[in-house]
Amino acid sequence: MVQTKEERSAYNKAYQAKNREQILAQRAEWRQTPQGKKALTKDQWKKRGLNMEQFEGVYQRYLDTDICDNCNCELNQCNSSRKCMDHSHDTGDFRNILCLSCNTRRG
């Protein structure tokens, strides 16, 4: 049986409406996987203007870095020593991984 584009679209909308909670739960679970975290990070960095040609190398460095490249403080995700991606807003090229304080001062 061949479906038209409109029939497939209507079926998909009905399926998504019927299974909304299950789909949202699966999506939330996927976001906790390494692939999901990487995809979300890539999307966020792209929205902020980072050059995506460098993503693979920069992402691995981001994961491996626990010290600010400027002031050498320990980085975490909850206060002023949160990890920030320092990059050129003109070219999008990555420069350093800094704490929020250093990144704000540089900005």
C-alpha cells in the first residue's frame, strides 16, 4: 500500500499525539547518553557561533579540561568557575576553555 505524503504526515501526527509521553521519555533518556550529550553540546555551540569545523577536537578537549586556561582555577558547572568556551565572535574560532570569571573579563 502506497501512502501519499499527506497520509504519512497525518499518521505521524496522530502517532505522536497518542504516544507523546513515551516519546518525551525516550528523548530525555537519549539526552543522557554520550551521543545525546555530544549532539546537544554541538547544537548549543553552533547557536553561540563556534566554528563547527573544529568541533571534534575541541569537544574532546572540553571534556578533558578541568582547569581554566587563564587563571588555573578548578572548573565545575555550578558557580563562577563554570566552563566557558572562549571564541572569536567574528570568525567563530575557538581560543581557550576558561572559567566564567575569566571569560566575562575577556569579553
